[in-house]
Amino acid sequence: MKIQKGCIILLIFLWGCSTTIAGSNSFLYSTPSAQERAKFKDYIKKGYIELGMTKEEVRTSWGEPKSIKQKKTNGYDEIWIYVPNWKFKDQMYFKKGVLVRTDPDYLVVSRMEGHGILP
């Protein structure tokens, strides 16, 4: 009986951890509202990026990427690579011309209230 309870607790713990890990770098993309689009203009002035921005908006905010991978990888049309310094590499993933993921994931100003870290 104690072993079964221990296994159940362990499974719940592992399930919770896997959900957190998977959720930390994923975002359910939705088309930005007109209000969010207006915020993007402010973000661009500050040099921020946000999921849902177009390639042009990201380019205006961050400038030209160091390189662009144009082959389709895991459903992404393009991957833009920025190298802010010798130690790090920032990647922007685009689908149909829209930013849908970043790596690392904290680069964006999150549209989910209370989340995200400003660069």
C-alpha cells in the first residue's frame, strides 16, 4: 500500500514537472488583436520583441539578424539567428512570416499577463 501511494505521488510530481518544462518554451499562438498590435509599436521603440510580430516588426526592433535559416524545420519557415555577444545566440522562429517562438524563451514581452522578462 505504501509503495502504491509513493508511486502515485512520484507520478504526479513527474507529470507536474514535465508539464512545466514543456510549457516554459511553448506558446499557444493566436493572432494579435488590434490593441496588441498597437502595443507592438511601443515595444519596437523600446527594442522589445513579442510573439505575433511580423518579420518586419522584429527587424525594425532588433535590426538585421546575423544569419537566416530558410529551410523548413519542425514546421518553422525561417529561423533568424542573432548573436548579441560571443557567448550567447538568440533564435527567432517564424511561421508564415510571424514570430511564433524564441530561444531562449524569455526574450519576448509575453502577452500572457504577468509573465515574461523585459530584455
